[in-house]
Amino acid sequence: MLDHGTSPLSLQVDDFLNSLINYEKENIPEMVTKAVQPYLDNPEFDPDFIRSKSTAAAGLCAWVINIIRYDAISILLSYATCIFGSGRLCELKFCKV
């Protein structure tokens, strides 16, 4: 039941923000990273540039950039751990051995 100060729109915003906070960044499907790549390649997809239009959009832009960076670094660290931790190359979801 909604209290008098809570609108359905604010609940949707809260749900959206929670979905960003709880995004499963450890398992980003490759199709997602490929789908956002054209945006990442666009020089105007930059939080500082976008901030002049909308601070909310700039925050979302920064979130996307950082989640994809996290994924790339996570993959590299997993690969390095696999190679150097075990002394051999193992098969991971991103390795084509």
C-alpha cells in the first residue's frame, strides 16, 4: 500500500536505481558488452559532455563505462590468475584455447 507521499513513478525510479546497484557485474553476457560497444566508441558518450544536458544521464553514462571497465579488468585478472596461479593456461569463458 502506498503512503500519501510516495508516487508510483518514485517507486519505479527506486527500483531502477536498485537494479543498477545490484547489477550482476561478475557475469555480464558477451552480447551485452558487444551491444554497448558502439556507444563506448562514440566520443560524445562521455559523462562530462553529457552532464551539460543532464546530470542523471551523465551518471548513467559513467555507470555503463565503469561496469564495462570492471568486466574487462575482471577478465584480465582471471586470465592472469589462471596462467600465473597454476603455471598453465586453463579454459575460461573468455579464453579460446
